[in-house]
Amino acid sequence: MNVHVLLAGPIQTNAYLLTSPPTGEAVLIDAPGGVWEQAEPLLKGEGCRLARLWLTHGHWDHTQGAAEVVRRTGAEVSAHRADRPLIETPEVMRLLLIPGLVLEPVVVDRWLEDGDSVDALGEKVRVRHVPGHCPGSLMFYFAGAGAAFAGDALFRGGVGRTDLPGGDFGQLERSIRSRIYTLPDSTTVFPGHGGPTTVGEEKAHNPYVGG
């Protein structure tokens, strides 16, 4: 599995394009604005078709480019039902938007829950619900690759903000301890903003939620 980190959108949100040239399959995790311009040449270069779009949560900076990705590829969209209003009726986020920013609604094809698993890229990917930053926050864990894509739940040396509607620091702390810190310490955590870290590093040094 190749992991391509794509920074896109007005506030430089991470999207992750995961490709498997041997199988011709690809998955995109999150879709900030304009991400398709970066993803398309990578897909062509590796001979992969984007079959799935997984949304870690419904905040606009992670979903702004989703409608375009779906139009271009027909990718199946997956997310957590708790964020349905944000994804399918994004105007509810109007107070969080940059002035002049326009969002398109996206129809979710598959609602994922904690404990689900998805077969993708030759691996069974485990889904964990990690609410606190957003009610429907999800993490996608590739045990074989030792990689977890955590959205805005956990950052290198930080955690997702909880002062937005639906945020709850106590809930986020519990999610991190029970859903992320229970992974092997060597697991690489790919966050929604900033660079990657590991579970062991955050358990030892994260100033907000220690191990």
C-alpha cells in the first residue's frame, strides 16, 4: 500500500490517497477542497481506480472536495451517521465557514459504526468511532500496515479542538484512551492536520491526553 499525503483546501487539511498498484485499487481518506487535482495524476500514474472515499468526520475542511471526487469517480462514500447533518446538509456549518466559501452536499452510501471492518487494498481495515472533536469522528486502522488514520481526534503533540458544536473534551479523552492508545505503540498515526506520529510517542509526551 502506498500512502500519498495530499495537503489541500483553504487551511491545508491532510487527505490520504492510499493506492495498491498490484490490485489497481485506491481509497481516499477525506476530501478537502481541490484535492482531486492532486489525486487524479497519482491515480493515473499508478494505474489505480478510486473506488472508495472515507470521511473521518463531517467538518467542512474535510468534505469540501467530496462532491467533485464523487462526480469524477463514482466512489462509494462512507462516514458515521452522527455526522450526517454536516455531510448531507453542510449549510448547518455556516458559522464555521470562511466568508464566500460554498459547500456541496454529499450523499453517503455506507454508514460505518465502531467495530465494523472494511475489505480494502488487500487488508481488512478496522473502523473505530472516536467522538469528541466531532460526534461522528472515525478512525481507520490498517493492522497489517501498522497505520491508523485518525482525522482530527489526535495530532502530534495535540488533540482536536472541542469548542465547536458537538465537541466534548471528556468524550475525546475517553476516545483517545480507549480507541487509539490501545493500539500497538509502534502504530503510525496519520492526523487530519500536521505530520504523522506514533501511538507510543503520544502516550509518552502528549500534553493533553497522556498514556
